[in-house]
Amino acid sequence: MEVEITIDGKKIKAQKNENLLRVAKKNGIYIPSLCYYEKISPTGVCRLCLVKVENMRGLVPACATFVTDGMKVIANDEELFELRRDILDMLLSEHNADCIACDKNGSCELQDLAYRFGLELKNRKFRPLWHELELRRDESSYVLSFDSSKCVKCQRCIKACYEIQGKGVLSFAKRGMETYLVAGFGTWKDSECDACGECVQACPVGAIVEKPVFERVRAIDVEKKVETTCPYCGVGCQIELWVKEGKIVKVRGLDEKPNNGSLCVKGRFGFSFVHSEERLKSPLLREGNQFKEIGWDEAIRIFVERIKEIKEKYGPESIAVLASAKITNEENYLLQKFTRVVLGTNNIDHCARL
Amino acid sequence: MKRDDLFRIKEERQRKAKEAKYEVFTCSGASCISSRSLEIKEALLHGLKKDNLMDRVKIIETGCMGPCQEGPLLYVKPEEIYYVRLTKEDIPEIIGTHIKEGKIVERLVWRNESSFFEKQKKVVLSNSGRIDPEDIEAYIEKDGYFALLKVLEEMTPEKVIEEILKSGLRGRGGAGFPTGLKWKLAREREADEKFVICNADEGDPGAFMDRAVLEGDPHAVLEGMAIAAYAIGAKKGYIYVRAEYPLAIKRLEIAISQARNYGLLGRNILEKNFDFDVDLRIGAGAFVCGEETALIASIEGKRGMPRPRPPFPVERGLWGKPTVINNVETFATVRHIILNGSSWFSSIGTENSKGTKIFALSGKVENTGLVEVPMGITLGEIVFDIGGGTPKGKKFKAVQTGGPSGGCIPPSLLNLPVDYESLKEAGAIMGSGGMIVLDEDNCMVNMAKYFVEFTMSESCGQCTPCRVGLKHLYDILDRITKGKGKPDDLIRLEKIAKEVRDSSLCGLGQTAPNPILSTLDYFRDEYEDHILRKRCKASVCASLFFAPCSNTCPAEVDVSRYVAYVCEGKLEEAFLTHMENNPFPASCSRICPAFCEGKCERGKMDDPISIREIKRIFADYALKKDIRFDPPKREKKERVAIIGGGPSGLSLAFYLTRLGYRPTLFEESEKLGGMMRYGIPPYRLPKRILDLEISRIVDAGVDVRLKKRVSSVRELLSQGFDAVYVSIGASLSQRLNVEGERSPSVLDGIEFLRRINEGEKIDLQGKRVLVVGGGSTAMDAARVALRLKAKDVFLSYRRTRLEMPAQKVEVEEAEEEGVKMLFLTNPVAFRTNGGGLEVEFVKMGLKGFDRMGRRNPYPIEGSQFSMPFDIAILCIGQKPNSQIFSEELEIEKDGTFKVDPDTLMTSIPGVFAGGDAVLGPATVVEAIGHGRKAAISIDKYFGYSGELPFGERQEVKTTYNEEEFLKETRRKKPNLKAVAERITSFVEVNEGLSLEDAIFEARRCLHCDRGKRVVR
């Protein structure tokens, strides 16, 4: 149902029960936010998107408010600006803003907000206190690193893990200022984590970052981003390859179908093979103990000849076919059809054994 | 179980109850158990068995009876008396005298019972302390589960909700949401499943209401939940109770299993086709789980963290289903509303807050414990009538309600009715019912810090303002208490506190700043003291003072140091230490109210040390040895004039000489000393002592002009004085403004004392004298009248002994000498007939409280009575005779001079004022403190450092064996002259301690200052 609401005096049409923050964003009205992440349920904890809504008590988080007909919203005024700036200032006081050496430098949501609100060091009200808290680093995962001093406790990782991946590996431990993110009961390595990297992609700051595959890399270092399909399996996840000096240095899930940004451990982290010296680049023919590089045409010709010979001499049951998850479902279908109809055997299997 | 079974059990139980001659109730509430009430019960059982008395006595182990302070206790029926503060050894006497002979053991009976219970109204607590909480039949006997029966038999769910709505019941967890409305919203919600949750996660420091209800009457909660479930259409309930309440958990477990066995929980309850069951969920100790959405998350097995509301639990609660979540007390109230009707319930309380509320009264109050009062009762009635006021005569400072979410309410609001709206308006909240009483020994900054420390560490940590904001607030408070506060800290505190309040996600963060905001509102001066003056008057913030005694002294005399000297027998050093702050040791040792002793840490152990008597030893020694001070060798050129030669002017003069000046002192009387000479009679302060101390000051380099009245400060300035100190005291008597007070038989107290002190002989032989007033002047006037051979001396005071401003020892001595007190009376007319004086009085009552937190007296209509006297002396207060300077200096409404509190400078630069002229009638030691302070600020005014030449403070090393003095010892009291001798002359009453005893007293000192560093 379509409703009409007013934000900062501007009349806006929206769908009933749509998220107020999203409606504002869609209509070009800026409301700062940090914990809000489209793919998960609204959390409403960073308190940056607080707005005033007529007939609602106190200030309400836009991200956790659903629009109703006739709703009147003040999304920006001096009081709200000052409050948001102070809240941001609080966040910065517990944040290890060592941006110079941070992977997220240039692509950090907190950095963007601080910049937008003009919170350079001299304008800060609150003294830094992140260094007084116990530093909790978790380097135990093969694929990611966690640094508590950069965490803003937005819960995006926690909810991404629970709501998107259905895993629920992450949660908070302790209370108050000592609250910190914990995987499982202690370390990432000993947790149920599948290393999908959903949390890495959800993290707005540099608290959870990928372990470097070749070298550390920041978004601003990337020369080229290539949108492509993940080669690992038939799902066809859309990915974005970050390329630097002709090399793939990072993979991000693209917010498109079918994966909506999610990836599995292989798709996200398993790309080092691309640049491997040992990677097969053309068919090889074994002669004695030596391999000889040949062309595809020749390879297919040899294969056809040999398979025919074998089938005639030993019968079709002497042949078996192993299919791969790296090809599509359709290709796999064709392969089994080929095996049964052309080769004449049911000896076909697939590598996927989960 | 069917309805008839319920009736049968009730009747059987009631019949059985009549069989035993005595019913003895032993308290096994948590508080009594910790004072070993179980031992009392064992001893009782043992004794009764031994004497074969078991059939005469029924012993009932109950939950909390209320007066926790008096535990362990026994309540005995049919006499309906409490035996309190029992030990095992008392039990044989109770059995022997009471049970066997039927005589009450008077010495163990609780005397405050009536005042404690008089203003209470027990509804929810009516069973607590009266039934065995582990016996469901005991509950049934008291109409237990009959409300549920009534609901199932006679009422539709809608009717139940209507009844609760009409009753006006509001949530007892603190926020006060209408319970009926909550149920209605849940009822209207369509869902396949609904839930009822009882919030028993009571976590406020100082709150133990829910605990007592769960421990004392668990079935009432279950019954309330069942009724709620019936009303909203739920089949399942949870009680979320904190793990720290093992006894409550145990009793709930017993109650639930008994209720299941009796068919009062489970399927087809009372065969009325209604199913409902309850499970316990044990909280793991997170304060935030008291917040409803966090509590629900916790029940669901998640980390207990709140989520934004709406949606509220009635829309989407446990497992996403409509859920009613109410507090323990709310559920326990329900059955009373059902049984007695909503109109009965709504007849109790105020317009918007109905019924009764339980409070856990704790802190600095005589009767701590659990009280249930009708809404609308005033805070003052709870603290003073039920609670009995603050112990040890300490000054009441505030009531903290609502725990860490609440605020501190000052004495000026004691008339505040206790209801949801009034408390909120005052900056506090009703909260779940914790009520902590604070007295003068509590520092409000520290109090705010304590609560913020609590909420800071209990914050769930997800929302920014609560997690980070509270930490910054705590940091500011922490540095203020450590003397490192900055001038703009208060603005910062207020700003951040309001931001945290307005922007936090849940109730915890939204209310956590309340303790700060309310103390900033009502006790801002304490914050300013800490920040600007580095002072903690309550002697709590340890970085700001060496010892409570010196910190409390208005003249800041370094008590702990001179006491240490006396420990070592170094009397001269002790004397010199005293002179650094107060040049009147001998006088003060006789007349000072000794604020220091009231704060002495030793007093918490046994008795405070006798500081005044210790002082007297070295002060008299110094007088005897005639220790003198040389006038300054090189004089500073600036000239200072002092108007008024009382304690303040003289002290200023002395410290000016130490700073290198030669001041000129103008005094209109014949002699120096002011009120010390003309107000205080020689039996308290012998003139010889005063003369010696004054001459020591004068000889230190003061020019004195006696019988010289000054009436203009500008004139003095034009005569070449560079600064003037106005210390004219407060000697203008106030009047009653009643008929006949100008009659010659009605004397002015100050005038009367002055005449006596000037040596005039007044003969009151055989006269009946009335003194009006309750301060030191009144005591002195009365005691002087006795010494002038008056036949009868009466003292009329419009309040009671408790409120008297005079020192307690003065009142005691006056009574010993024969002064008769007429409390709660006020003269309304003085009529002369013949030679006599007919005084008409009206009797006074006390109602409500004034702005200072004192009881308000009011005349009781038609209570007039008359008494014949010969003379009346009015001593009802004085004010400064400031009119003389009214054209030059700014004057406050009460007649005192307006000065800057830190420099004591008046509206004219270079003109300072202090003592009673600024304070109104106060104490000598306060006047002395002002004198010294003004000396320093005058020196600074001239551009000097203001540093007195006494050098750095050095801690005094002691060599005696301190351990010997750590065991409990009462203080040594000085010898007083016999009454007969006292009232026939003006000889000094107090004879002081011997040197040996004084050293003993000094050695009782705990040396609080030892090894301390203080921020200045």
C-alpha cells in the first residue's frame, strides 16, 4: 500500500511499513548510519540515525522505524546534527583510528562519517580511550583477522553470520566498554566458522579484514575492478575481482543475483591459483615420462581415437568419467548424457561429496 | 482439584489453626537468615521439644516480616508482639516466661512497632511474614487461589481486563504502564500462542521488594500470572528470576510443583477447562536483563540485549508472539483486586497512582526494612515516621529512589507525594522500590559516581551513548572526586548526560544519567566544592582531605596533627598547630560544637575521640606557659581596618599580623570578644580564659580602638585604610510579633545575657521564668536564670527535642540543672496582671517539612492554655545589625551582608565581611574560619601570595604502641561539677580531663591522615 510521509518538510511517497532510513536515502535525504546493513534486520544500536517523529516518544532510530501514512519526520536539524556528531565522537574515542596503516583506509564508513562531520582531532570532545581497553586480536582464522580496537560494535558481522549464513558463530562477550566480538567460545579457529567471509564483507570498518593472499591491499590501491562469475561451481556467484599490477588481489561478492554479495570460502579466498606457476594452461600429452604441450584440436583428436580403441577392445564398462563441480549443471548434465549414450556406460561420478 | 476441595482445605486449616494456644512466626527472609534466624528457630524447636510443649505452640517459618533492622525476630500470636534482635540465649526465657507462664518478656519486645507499621498499609505483603511460603495450604487458608477460582467461574477474560483497567493498577517495575491496558493489547492481538512472563530480575542496588514477595508469598505471583494468562489467552508462563536469589528460586520451585500437584497449574485447572503452566528461567546476573526485550532475548537463549521498541512485547514478544511481561509485585497485586474489587483498590492512593507500593528502605535510616505504603504518602513520612529518620543525629541529606535509574531527592522536597508523576517531575523515578536514605556523611558526587560506575559496567554494550557515553561521564565524575575536576566539567557533564538520556536504546541508558542530573540539580554546590575548592564536605572523596575531623572543621584546624602531638605529649607543638588555623584553642575547647567529633572515624568503631578535651589540655597549658607571638618585624605598608572585635574580627587581626600587617580594630563595646564575651556565660567560658586568649592576639600586633562605633566603611577607606573587614556579628534579636511581647516583663535574651556578662546583678529569686526558643541562647538564658535563683525555669520550644538547634550536651546539662521543657508549644500572648505575667500558649503539631527538611510546626486549633510567670525571656534568633551599612553594602533579605563565598569580599572592592554578619547567628568556630579566610584574601587582594608563614604540612610521627588502643574502648568523659554547686554560682561546669586521660584519648585516634596525599 502506498503512503505519504513528510521528511524535513518534503512530501514523499513510500510503501507502507517500508524502512524509514531506506525511504529517506531513496529520496536523497541524508541520515547518517553505521549499524544499518540492508541485508540484515535493523539493529538500531549505533544511534546515528535518530530522528524526530511526530507523536512518537523521544528520538527514534530511522533504521528500525516503519513508515505509516501521514508520518511527519524531522531527519535533520541543528539539535540532531549536534547529537549525531557527539555520538560519532564517542565512537571515535573508542576507535583505534590508526587509519594510515589500516586496510580500510579510504573505504571505511566510520572514516567517511568523521570526515563528513568534521571530527578531526582538534574538534573532538572526547579523549581517546580505546588503548585503555584490553586489546583482543584474533589471527587464528586462515582467512581473516580481527582487531577489537577497531570494532564499533555495530553487530553487522554477528547478524550477517546468523541471518544470512545461518551460522551464528559470532556474538559479544563481556559488557559495557569491555564488550568485544567473539567467535564461538574463544577463537575463530576453534569455532564453527566456515570462513565464508560474510562478516568481512559486512564490517564497516577495519575490525574484520581478509588476511592478505599476496600482499596487503586497500581499496584505494586497486587499479581495476572486474565483475565476473565465480569459476568454482555451478551456482554462478557474481564476484568482483580487485586487480593490482595485473594480479587479482581480492575478491568481493557482488550484490547481485544469485549470491547477493555472499560467497563461500573458495570463491572469496581461493584465487591464488590464478597466478600459480604450476597451473595447467594447455593440454599436456605424456610421452614416456615426459609431458608435451599440445593444442586443443590435437588433444581432442587423440582423446577420440584412444577412447574409441579402448571401447572396442575392452568394452564400454572399461571407461569411467569423473565430472567436476567447476562446470555448470547443464554441462554436467551433458557429460552424463555423453557418458551413457555415447560411451555407453553408467560409470560416471562427480567430485562433490558433501 | 475441584472448587469444593479449595473450600475444604481452607476450612480445615482454619479449624486447625485454633488448636494451638500460641502461634510463633519465625522470619526466614534473606535478611533475617543472614542474621541467623534459623538458629533461633532451631533453639525454639529444641526447647519446646525438651519441655514437651509442641502441642501448645505452632511454629510457622515465614518470609520477610518487614523490620529487617530488628532481625532475627519472632512474632507471637495471640499477643501480636514482636521479639527482636534475638540470640539463641534468649529463647529459654521466652519459652519459660511466655509460653509456660503466659507473661510477656518485656525486655525483648520491639518498641518501635507502632511507629513502623502505623503509616503502612499491607496488601501485597499481607501474607509475607504470616504464612509458611513453602506450604500451599497455608496460602489457600488465606483465600489463596480463590481469585483464580472467581475469575474462572464468574468472569470472562474481557471482564478481568476491565476490572484491572478500572482498578488503575500500574506496573510496579517502575515505569508505571497501566497493567490493564497492557493485557488488553495482548488480548486483542491474534496469535496461535501467547505468553505471560514474570520479571523477577530485580537488580537495583538497595532493592529487595520482589525478593521478599517471592520468598514470602510465591503463590500470589503464580496466581496473578494464571489470571493474566486467562485474561490474554496464554497457556504458558515464565518467571525470569535472578540466580542471586537462591532462596526465592527454591521457594518458587516448591510452589510450582505444589501448585501442579494440587491441580492449580497444568491442564484443566480447577476443572474449568483452563490450561496454564509456569517454568522458571534463571538469570545469569546481567542487570540489563531486567529490561523486557533483553529479558525475552535471554529466555530465548540469546545474549540478553535489548532491541528497539516498538514493536512492544504485547505485539511481538517471546518467540515473536504476543507477550505480557509484568513485575513480581504487579502480579502479586492482581488477586487482591479480583477478590476485593477494583473500586476498593482505586480508593487507595492518588488520582493517577492507585493502590500500595512496596519500598525497600535502606541506608542512613533507623528502621531499615521492607515497607508497604499507600501511594501518595509523602517521602518525609516514609523516611521519618516509618523509617525513624537518620541515625546518630546526623543531618538528613537526600533520598535516592529508583536505584541507578533514579535520582536523589533533597530535603526541600520531603513533602513530595510518592507517586509515579511526582517522583518523575522531581528528577527521580518510582523505580521498582529501592529507597536509599542519605545523610550528611554521603557525598553526592561520589553517589552519582557510584551509580554511573554500576550502569557503565552493566551496560549491554551495544548502543553507543550508553556504552561509551557513560564511560566518559564516569571519567569526569571520577576526576572530580579526585580533585582534578575542571571548571567546565559541570557543563560537559550535563550536556553528555542529557545526550545519553535522549539517545540511548533502552531504559538502562536512558535513565542511567538520572543520578547525575538530579544531583546536579539539587546538589550543584557539592560539585562546585569539589571542582573549585577541592573540598568534599561529607569527607568521602579521600583525595581531598587529610582526615574527616579537620575537613569538617569550619576553621580547617589540623586536628589529626595536633592530636598526634598530644599522643606524644608534645603540648606546645600541638598548640602551635592549632594556632595555624584558630587562635582561640582554649575558648573553643569549651564552647565549640565540635563538628570534628561528629565525623570522627573512631565513632564508627566505638566512640569518637574527645577532641575538645584533648584541645583543652594543650590550650590551657599554653595559657599557663604564656606562649606569645611577636608582632611582625617588617610591616607591610597596607592598612586594614576591622569593624567588630568578636571572634571573627580578632581571628582576622591575628592572621593579618602573621601576614605582616598591623591592623586596626574598632569595637563599640568596652571590651573585646563580641558574643564570646557578651553572649556566653562564664560557667561555659570563664572570662579569665577569654581575656588571656584575646590579649595574646592583641599583643601579636593589633591596634585596638575600644568604644568606637563605625558607621561607614567609605569613611574608613577615605581615612587611609586600604581594606576593611566588617565583622559586626548578629546581635539584633528577632521578635515573635505577638500580643504583649513589648511588656517590661518580657526580656530580650541577648540583652539579658549581655547584662549578666557585663556584671550586672539581676535578682530572680523566687521568680517563675519562661524562656522561649531552642538554641544555645535559650539554653544559656534558662541556665543563667536558674543561677539567679529563679524558682522555676520553663523553656518553650515549638518543635521537639530532636529538632532543637542547641548542642545536645547543653540541653542535657540544662535539664540536669532543672530547666523544664515545654516542647511543641508556642506563646501567643503575654498579659500582665498584677505583678505577674500570664502567658498564653498554643500547642503545636508537626506536619510536613520545611525547605531545610525540618518538621513544620503548626498551631493546633483550640489547644490554647495559659501558665503564670513573672518574667519571659525571648531567644528566638538574631540577625546582623546591618542597617547601619545599608547604603554602602549590598544586604541579603535576611539582613546578612552579601559577599563572594570564596573571597568574602562585599560589593565594594577592598571591603570584606565575615562571621555572623554574613552567616547569620552561627558558631564561634565558623566566625573564626571566616576571619582566617578573609585575612588570606585581603593579602591576595593587595597582590601578595596569601600564604601564611607556617610552612609545609608535616605528618607527625608517633612512637607509642598503637595496637593497644585498637580494642574497643569508650571515650573518657570529663568531670562535671555537681548540679548543686553549678546552679548556685557561675563557676565553670566542665572540669576537663587529666593530662593522662587526654593522652589516652589522643591515642585512641586512628590517624586517618597517615601517609595521605591531598590535592590542593
